[in-house]
Amino acid sequence: MADWAVGDLALCVRSIWASRPGDTVPRSGQVGLVERVTQGANHRGLVLREFQTSNKFGWAAFAFVKITPGTEIEGVEAENRIRENA
């Protein structure tokens, strides 16, 4: 389990969302910046800058992996990778 913190980059690895009107749903392979980490009864949540949700808990953290800028990720095209000096 990742030790999430504000400012981390989160790669969606499981697109499992039931969305509500107004939600911007993360899809597998997309990356978001963690703005807030929440704790629910059963698991952690991530509030991500790029993906809006009406759920104050945010998105389920277990559907994301923490990544480091510049890291090569299998299945993600080079032009979509985040670079430190971008």
C-alpha cells in the first residue's frame, strides 16, 4: 500500500468508477496530482486536481499507483510520460 501525500503523482490502474453528473472520471493510464488524502472506513481516498468528483472522499486509492516523474511505465507511450523538466 502506497504512503500517499499531497503532491504525489497517481497513475490510474483500475478504471472502476460509477460516475455522477459533473464528475471527471480517471481512466486507466491517466495521471493525476494528489491534492488531498482522505481516510474512509475501509480504505484511503485521493482527491486529484485533474479529476473532479462530488464525493468528498475522492477516488479510491487502491485503484492508483504512485509514480515518479520521468519513470517509464509499461503500456504508456513515451509522449504521454511526465518529465521532471517538462
